[in-house]
Amino acid sequence: MVTIDGPAGAGKTTLARRVAQALGVAYLDTGAMFRVLALRLSSVAADTPAGEVAAALSGLDFSLRGAGADTTLLADGVPVGDEIRTEAVAYAASTLATRPEVRAFLRAAQQRIGRDVPLVAEGRDMGTVVFPGAAHKFFLDATAEVRAARRVEQLAAMGRPADYAAILADITRRDVQDRTRAEAPLRPAPDAVVIDTSNLDIDGVFARIMESAAPAA
């Protein structure tokens, strides 16, 4: 088991896919799971009772298909697509992640998947809460400015217009929300390898991770 945690834009997704491919194991994008819930629970408000939210989640099943870069996340047997890849859904997912009943539901789903197949699990609390016994833990970070610039480039490559100032403000807001929430705040596990990716390219970060993680293959 390898866990890769960190804030939005630190390079977790790209690196987790690449590491999973190199190790020949499945890749678990837990952020995508939160985004799926954000779409499905779009009518949930801050004052919606926890029991109602838990009831709405009770019938949802997550699973994985494939391995490495070809791993597909399924929700109720249906592949999750690009409909979750918007800034609005990302912020809604961050807000939803503050609810204990949501985190408890996804934690159980993630641990169930982890019992079934070897994983590289990417998210915010993989090494601290979901898989504290993972053999190899990493925490990727970068300045908010660098992460916002990366997001602008990513959106441009997808043909989507992007405003740097708006994205920087959104990332900063999400950082505060993720790092200060009472339930599983964003932070490195005590035994995690912390890598600042601000001035490293993907190859450099990948090499750092594989130096430690390769023996887990």
C-alpha cells in the first residue's frame, strides 16, 4: 500500500497514476469519490440532518476496474467521467468533506477497496486516517501560486478558459477549509515523506517516490 496526500494542485493525481503504473497496482482517486458525492448530494445544505445525508449515501457502491494508469473508478458500476472535473464541483466536494457522516461513509468504502486489491491511494487523509498502516506514505505540497498556475495550464490544455486570480482565490479558500476542518484535517502523517513540488518537475518527484516505494512492488 502506498498513500499520496496533499492539497489540490500539488501533483497527487499525476504522480499517483504514474506510481501505480510502475508498481502494477490499482490507483484510487479518493478526491473523485468526494466529487461524485458532491454531484449526487447537490441539494444537501449545511443544516441538512446527518441522518438524511447518511440515508442518501446508503445505496451507493464504489469499485475499481483495471490497474495503473488504466484504473477506472466506478459508482454503482458506472465509470465516473469528466462531469466531476469542474471548479464548482471541487469546492462543493471540499465543503461536503467537512461532514463526519460523509467521511465515515467514504472511509469505509476506501478501506473495503483497499482490502480487495493492492493500491496507490491518493487524497487528503490516506496516510493519517484511512490507511494509517500503509507501508509507504508521501505528502506532496507546493505554494498556492504554483498550484494555481498548474491548474490554469491544465484547464487550457482541455480547451477551457481559466482566470488565474479566481483559481488562486479558490485554491486558497479550499486550503483553509481542508487544513482547519475538525474532521481529518489535511496534514502529513508523522511517518510520511514530505516533498515540496514547487520547484520539481514530475520526473523529479516520481524518482523521489520510487526510491522509497519500489520495494513495495
